[in-house]
Amino acid sequence: MATNNRPEIIHSSLSQPLPKLNLFTMFRIGLFQMGLGIMSLLTLGILNRIMIDELTVLPWVAATTIAMYQFVSPAKVWFGQMSDTKKIWGYHRTSYIWIGAILFTFLAFIALQVVWQLGFSLKATEWSVITCTWIILLGIIFALYGLALSLSSTPFAAMLVDISDEDNRSQLISIVWSMLMVGIVVGAIVSSKLLNSPDICGNAVFSYKTMLTAKTVDITALQRIVNPVFIIMPIVVLGLCFVATWGIEKQYSRFGLRVITVEREDQVTLKRAIRILTANRQTWLFFSFLLMLTLSLFMQDTVLEPYGGEVFGMCISETTQLNAFYGTGTLFGIGSVGFFVIPHLGKEKTIKLGCFLSILCFGLIILAGGVESQNLLKSGLLCFGLASGILVAGATGLMLDLTTAETAGTFIGAWGLAQAMARGLATVLGGAVLNIGKIFFSTSFLAYGFVFVAQGIGMILTICLLKRISIKEFKDNTNSAISAIMENDLGG
């Protein structure tokens, strides 16, 4: 019986070396991340747009409910440890990935049905107890959605370590991450085609009450067009998950042959992450820099599609396509930075370039709203995607410079967990700033412009924090500070 608990690869490794990943297999594995890109489009793109524009849910309420899936990210710790120690159906990673994928694709459809009930309640009783109950339930659904994502994505990230070696791991991670953006682009194009119906475009989806000038949305028409999208796309995502991971762990995993001595993202608790990221002046500065950068980059996640709908009069299918422009720019930005920008400018100047480009793009996006030019909006988003790719590549490179091999796993794990929480905060903050804008400004254009101005200010603050970061001081002080924290954790 004992031999049945040993991974099959150990037996094969005694007679021959384990196979190495080829390029085709890496792209195949990346299909899982492509699926996650499609799912993010459904939640942050389509659902968010419908809630804010068509159903007139308060932006901060819509943003907070959706952001719940980010705020449960500390569960990654538990799921990561479970996949390390407990097999399901004979696998450390694959079974967790499949179970999580089945759950989050199903929960996305359930979330949509709760959104419809929220819309019906708002239409009938406005902000009643029943409406608030639906909002709370929607927040719970998104929290469960986030748990399912963690159950699937955390073992997947761990599997990337298991199946790769030092000489091909960076290539694998680069391909897999790029496939996330490919998923956003492909998902935007396919979803826009599925949503392209005159029944839910412009005034066709609204009806007018006889005694009132206010317009009310035809939720039934929306359901008829949108429900199939949340059936077809999740099924496609689930299929991509199975194709990406089928047989991979069994054939390539080195898990049973390794003693893992470094800490991954899923092994660093939120409490320890905060202590590490505030251990001394330089870790605190770098944490503040990453927090401000994340907030400034992702605040528009909440408002982009509603901006296209409310200010430009774009249909749901058209605002969904906006993600394709942003995603294409991001892919090009990340792909070009390592070859053309960082070698000439260095990482810090590259980040400054990305910040200044982002500020310029926010100006273009605001100007596009002022003149109601969809082409200018799309150009601004393409440029912003390019700037985002430059910033992500530059900041990631700087993060790797600001540590040493002895503390890399711990620090990167802390950064990853903190960044996930910051993404959730950015989503909520985008909705909150839009709400404030709607209170102070009488026109939608100025209210949405207020969000992009806030992002521009955040980029300026990011540059100010970057100037205070010292690589030498960081390396001199960080190792000892993190070591002290880990010793205290072990002792206490």
C-alpha cells in the first residue's frame, strides 16, 4: 500500500530523466490563464457595466460586491498548503484545479442571476430591505467565486513550479502570463459578437413610464441576450482548463523529487506579508510604491465599460470590445520592454516612462469623453495598455532586483498577496470616486473624468515614491529584517 502513495514519476526517474516542457506544451498550459482572462472580462467587464449603467446600481455598491472575490485572497495560503499535503484522486494539483474551475464557472452564472433579481428589486421597490438583501447575497456569491478561483489558481501556480526547472521556468511563466492577456482580448471579441443584438443596444433596452420621464431598463430583454453568454463562455473556459492540465502533473511534475525550501505566494500569510512589507524604511517604501502603482493602474476596472455606455452611448457589445484594445496594448508593452526599453533606460526610468505615458493616456481618455469620440477613446486605451505593460514589466524587474536569493520567495509571496488585496481596494476605490464625482458634477463626463484624474494624481505620487527607493539600502537592511520576523514567527 505504501508504494501506491508515491508519485509515479519517482519510479520512472530511476530509469530515465523526467521530460522537459517544450514550447507547445507551455502554450497549452497557458490556456488555463487564458480562461481566467475570459472570466475576468465577464465579471469586471460585462457584469459591472450592466449593474452600473443598465440597472443603475450605485457604482461603489457594484464595485464593492465584485471586489469581494479579491478580498478573500488570503485563502490562497490554506489552499496552497492543502495541495502540498493532501492528494485528491491521486494528484496534488490537478484535482484542485479542476474542482475550483467547475465551481467558479458555475458561480459566475449564479452571480448573473442574482444581478437580475437585484435589478427587478430596484425597479419595483428601489432601495428596500429586499434590495439590500440581494446586494448582500451578491457579495457572498462573489466571495465564494473568489474562493473557487483561489482553489484553482493557487495549485496551478504551484504546479508551474513543480513541472519546470530553473532554466525554463521564467519562459514558462512569461508565456502563461501573456496568455492571460490573450484571454482578455479573445474573450472581448467573442463576447461582443454574442452580445451584438439591437434588442439591448441604446434606447431599445429601455422603456418609459407613462407618467414619468425616467426610463427603466427592460431586464427581460437583457436576460435573453446575456444569459447565453454566461453559459457558453464559462463552458469554454472549463474546457480550456481541462485541455491545459490533462496529464501534465503525471508526466512532468518534480514535486516528489524536491524538498521545497523557498516560500511561494500561497505559503505566506497576510499577517506575515504585512509585517515583511513594513519591516524597515525601504520595504515600507517599496510596498507603498507597489500599492500606489496598483491603485493607479486598476481603478478604471470599475468604470471603463460604464464610461463607454453612459458617456459615449455604446452598446454592451461595444464596451466589451474596449478590453481588446487595452489587452493588445498591454501584450505589446510587456513584449517590447525587455528587448527595447529596459536595456537602454534601466528599470527605474522605464517605470517613470510608464507613469508619464499613463498620465498622457488618462488625458486622451478624458478628452475622448469631452468630444464623444469613440476612436479617440480606443486609441487612448491602446496607449494605456502599452503603458501598463511597460509598468508591469518594469516594476516586476525592480522587485526582483530589490531582494536576494535567500529572501526572494518570502518577499515575492508577500508582494503577491498584498497586490491581490490592493487590486480589490482599487476596484472599490474606482466605484467610490465615481460616486463622489456624480455627487459634485452634474454631467456624467465630468464624473467619470474625476476617476481618471485621480489615477493621474496616483501616478505622480508613484513617481515621488520611486525616487526615494534605494536598491543598496534595501539589500543592506531587508534580509536581516525579514530573518528577524521569521525567527519571531518560529519562536512564537
